[in-house]
Amino acid sequence: MEDAGVKPERFTIDWASAAEAPRFVDLITSFTRKIEQMGPVGQAENKDQKELMIKLSAARSATSVMKLRAGLGNLAKDFRKEGDYTLDLVRQKVREKLGSTIRSELGSQEIMLRLEKQGPLTIADLAGKMGWPEGDISGYLGKLAKKKQIAEKEGYWMPA
């Protein structure tokens, strides 16, 4: 969520059994109130809504990548085995086992979206718009170029 530019407080994982209807109502009610207090996506984050929508679109596209989906499936199996779904443990395991994959896919997807929507861009342009280091951007560009998804011409990158 943070890499996509959204406050992590906009997401929660909790548990209520079928026999705990009042607890379920309390969880939903308190979460809804928290979101209402934060306001529309982008407001609490102090982000331009157009820029945030690009990041969220990239995040949505990243979720369809098989490597990430398989990793999440394996992680879910681990949680079932351990029987521990506490928020801190979920965050720790996701960062530990999927953090680099999530960041890589998010970066690649955002680059593709920006090149498609904003036209040819330099590494510096992309780094400035994404708020990521140029070295990271360069690595993602190399990966995308190797797959022949993008091409470089005179310092500008564009869809292939």
C-alpha cells in the first residue's frame, strides 16, 4: 500500500467467526468510520488524485502477475499451517517473502502505464514522477526492454 502511495490504514485484516456477529459488526463499523475520517483516497495521503490513480492502476495490474499470485498462494498455505493471522505477522511475512517481487512488479507496471499515458519519458522523468531512485527505474527499464515491452531512443523510453 505504501509503495502505491496509499496510507496502510486504508487496509485491514481481522477475524470474526460466524458465531461472533456483534464482533463482525464492530469491526466493519469502526473500519468504516476510520475511512470516512480519512476522506477520499488521496486526501489523507496529500497526493494528487490523478497521480495516485496511476499508482493504484499499476498496483492492480501487478496483482495479476503469476509470480506474485503464486507467492501469495504459498504464503496463505503457511498462514493456515501456523494458524496465526495477526496483522503484524501478516505484514512481516508479506514483506519478507514477497516485498521485492511486489516492488518490482509495481515499478514495472507503473512505468508501463506512464509510458502509455504520458508518452516517451527519460529515466529522470520517471524517477521524478514515481518518486523512486533512478537506479531502481533503470533496473526496471532494463527488465522491460529485455522482454521487448519497451524501447529506448535518444534517452527517451517508450512502449515497444
